[in-house]
Amino acid sequence: MTQVQKIASKHQWIEETLHPSWQQRFNTEHTLCDIQTAYQHLVIFKNDWFGNVMMLDGNIQTTEKDEFIYHEMMTHVPLMAHPNPKSVLVIGGGDGGIIREVLRHPNVEKVVMVEIDEIVVEMSKKYFPNHSQGAFNDPRVTLIIDDAAAFLKKTNDRFDVILTDSTDPTGPGEHLFTEEFYQNCKNHLEKDGILVTQSGVPFMQPTGIYNMQNMLSTFFEAVDFYQATIPTYVGGPMVFGFATNAQTNSFDEIKRRATTVQNQLHYWTPKIHQAAFLLPPFLQALRTNKKSQIS
Ligand code: SAM
């Protein structure tokens, strides 16, 4: 066997199955974990470029290399836009990256994270320690293992910010993409609360942004979307839904507040924050279900 053959035979290719007509694949020498949990198929493997990679039901969830973009943008945009975020609800988020970012904000007093799958949390602590960086042990954090929709029906708590860091609308996350769920989110937000949702990659999932716009605008006066490109969520920038019934911080206020966290960050800045809300015409068209260049 030649050296090249030896290297090739050591590697296996793992394919993502998210999109029917386009795939990305990763090569790996080590599958670290392959478990069918009560809710989903969890696979964690090591890739030379992306580091440890997590898949659930064949869909990429997070990688060590590019997670900072997603976690910073999902967290700091609403926490910087809110006038005084003290309590935060994280929905899903089993890898711990969102709570790590939330805890950077000195005014946050309480973080509740509701994750359906305890095994994702346990395996993330083991294989993605840099995602949570000890955040699960922070006294401000309460981890609840439950379906987030069921939790919202039971709890009387209200939050300043709700972040839905869930899987795509299939499997255990499917009912988190419904009007009933967003109504419950709204009912558990304080008056000046902000909801942020992961809303997929619109170039590949063009109906997602329209559905989200439609559902959120039933309960919120101001609904907007902002973008960030996360390399392993293939097909272009992903969008985050941003919904509130209150006035958010001005750019000057965001710049003033940024000094508390900015030297710890690698993607979010006040200007990135502002620019991320600029959507090209084809995305604006998709929001309102008008014919767009890609539909
Ligand atoms: N950043 C990722 C993405 O954009 O695909 C999401 C990562 S995080 C690992 C997603 C988490 O949502 C998973 O751990 C999954 O178990 C959790 N989840 C799915 N459905 C849920 C539900 N109904 N309630 C609470 N957590 C849920």
C-alpha cells in the first residue's frame, strides 16, 4: 500500500443529509460518539479543519472552528439591543455555546436553558468543552431537561430575552417552529423583551424566512431579520429572526455598551450588528412571499 492509499483508507467521509439536492461531506479519522438518544441520532467526529463536529439526525449542529460566529451573533445582537437584559431563556442550546456568550453580560442575573436531550449536554461537555467553558456550573445558570414547548406551558417565569437555539424544523424541534410556540414565547417575555430565532439559510430554505415573518408578526409589532455567514451551515448566510414590541437601543447606546464585552469577541462588533440587518432585495422579497430571484 502506498502512503497515499494508507491515508485514504484511514479516512471515512461523513455526509450531511439536510438538503435534498446538495451535500457537504467531512472526512474524519475518528468518530467520537454515535448514539441513538431518545430523541435523535447524535454523531460527533473529529475533522482536521473544523475540529470536533456535531451532527443530529444527519444535520450539522456545530463545529469547534466556526461556532463563535453563530453563538456571538445569536446572543449579542439581542442582548446589546435590549435596554437592560437581566433574565434570559435559552431554548435548546445543548452544546453550551449560547450560555457561554450570555454570561459575558454583566447585567444578566438569571439564565434558564431548556434542552430536551440530556445526552447532547453530557456529550458536549465531554467533546466540546470550549463551547461551554464551564458555563453549566455558573450559579446564574439553571439547566432544565424538558421539551421547551412543554416548559413554556408550565412556567410562570418571564424573561427579558428568549433565544431559540434549536435544531431545524424536523424531529424534536419541529413544534418549535409553530404559531403556538411563538405566542407562548411572547407571553413569557417582559414588556420590553426580545425574541431571537435561528431561521435557517434562506438561499437553501427559502420558505423559512416567510413562515417566520408571518408567525412572528402575529405577536410582535417589530419583526426583522439579520444575517451571518457560518461556513458549515452551507448555502450562504443564515438568518436570525428578531422580534419585539418595544424600542431597542440606539446605535450610540450599543457602541457604549460594547466596551463591556467587545475585547472577548471574534465576530460581533457594533458595526457588524448594524450591518447585519441590511437584507438584499431577494431576501426582502422572500420575507413577504413575493417572487424573488431564487423562487
Ligand atoms: N446551532 C445549532 C443549529 O443551528 O442547528 C443548534 C445547536 S443545539 C445542539 C440544538 C439543540 O436543540 C439540540 O441539542 C436539541 O436537542 C435541542 N432541541 C431540539 N428540540 C427541542 C425541544 N423541543 N426542546 C428543547 N430543546 C430542543
